[in-house]
Amino acid sequence: MTFKTSLKTVLLGVAASALLAGGALAQDPIIIGLITKTEANAFFAKMRDGAEAAAAEYGAELRSFAGKYDGDNESQIAAIENLIASGAKGILITASDTKAIVPAVEKAREAGILVIALDTPLDPIDAADATFATDNVLAGEMIGKWAALTLGDEAANARVAFLDALQNQPTVDVARDQGFMMGFGIDAKDPTRYLDEDDPRIVGHQWGQGSEEGGRTGMEMLLQSDPGLTVVYTINEPTAAGAYEALVAAGAADRVLMTSVDGSCPGVANVKDGVIGATAMQFPLLMASKGVEAVVNYVETGAMPQPTEGKDFFDTGVKLITDRPVEGLPSITSEEGLLECWG
């Protein structure tokens, strides 16, 4: 073997080793970003679990970010900029401010990144390439119908209090609130916003910021407005838990119907314990895992994720959870719900 032949063989071997080590761009893992509202809420922890499991299955690299608090738009913008600079191929986001985040999302899409909104549609919804979410209007409508049917004729005399999320009314907040009104038989007026309704049964709205502390404080303020309130709508189950504590302190818990949305395992346990009368279960793990799958499929085939037929988003499902079922409204028990929570 000549020296020239030997050197050529060595160089070929080095090149092959580099390829095997992942030196070729084609072998680089697909970077996918997950941006949630906070790390504190178990809903987003479950979403992260789903994204991590799917990323591991598809050999993708997941990078997770979260706001410091519910409503922290600046941290979410910084996360998007980080992912653009990192060469991410996809971003999954639950936006804290569904309007203010849009310019940052536009930059990501211009950079060739597929952006999928999870749980919370952007405003407008087509600011993202796709949305994977619960039908939040339906979720609200389910618990509103349950409350109305449970009260029967007394629904006409109900005193209804609302514990919403944030004063800037993100899309998911509006959808659940307005769905509840529709289900309960309240004229929601403009379905794209709340606070314009004029039904005399409404005690008022407070903003719990999706937290137990916010639910407690908001409920205390609503009780000051009307100590005789009889129905409470809450944006999520931590808010409901805090509201219940305030009702207990006021000696009003036994006469108030508490409703909520999410279907977390602690939330379903609160249905079992009588803290919440009914909740609507959604499936964040599925939202995130389907989002990762959609990004990988897009990178590999160019196929865009498609919405559920007849809707402008991919519907990941919702179930009513209650131990006080009502005729004509399908539901499952808390025991059944504990086997499914947030799957």
C-alpha cells in the first residue's frame, strides 16, 4: 500500500466517523420549544411530561420555558427569541397574552418555525400555524348546563359569581366564561368578551389569576358584593380550591354550587370530596404529545397539522366529571375521572 493510498483511507475513515458522530446536519436532532404560562401550575407540568415523552420517542430535543407568573408576556417573548436563535423547528406555546405575543410569533414563523398554540388559541387564532386544544366553549357549556339542571326551577333565581383568569381576557378565559353562560341560560351578548352581559342573576366577576390565593381573595370580594350567592364559576381548579376556602370561612360552602374546568387529579379528587360539584376534564398531555408529533411530521414531510373537521383547531376532547349526574347530560364519576385525569 502506498503512502498516498494509506492517507486516502485514513481521511475517508475520519469523514465516516464524523458522519456517525452526528457531524452531518441531517443527523442533528429536531429542536422543539415548549413555552407555558408558568411552572407552578400542575396543568403545565403534565403538558411538559407529554412533550418530553413524545420528544424522546421521536428523537427530538425539547427545550422548555415558562413565564414567571400567569400573564408574564415578556418571558414568553424572550423564550421565542431564544428558540429562533437556537435554530428550533417548532414552538408549542400556551400564551399568557394572546394578543401581545403575536408579533413575536410572527417573527418565529418568518424564520421558518412551525408554531402551534396549545390549550389557549392566539388572537387571532390564525396567528399560529395550528392550535391543539380543548373545545373550551364546550367545556364551559357543560358545567353551566350541569349547574342549571342541578338547580332546576331555582336556576331562575340563582346568584352567579364568576372567578375568571385575567383582566385582559385571554381567549381561553373568554371561551370558558362565555360557554358557562350559554350553558346556564345567560345571554352572553358578544361571545368574544365578557363584562357586557346584563343578566340580573350575575353577582360580578373577579380575576383569580388561575391560582388558589387568587381564588380565595376573589371569592371574598364576591361575597362582599352578595353574601347570598348560590353558584360559582371558576376558570380552573386551583381557583376553585381557594374559593371554597373562602366559602367555608363564610359558612356558605354547603349552599353554593362550585363549578370548574381542567380535570386535574387534585381537581377530580375535589369533586370526590364535594369541594367542586362538577368540572370539565381536558387532556394537556395529549395536546403536547400531539404537538411534538406534528412538528416532527412537518419537518420530515412538509405536511401542516390539520384542524378537526368543522372546527378551526385540533380538538383534543373534553369530559364532564361529577358525582351528581343530571339527566340528559353525559358525564363520568370522580372514580372514573381519577383513572383518566390529564392523560
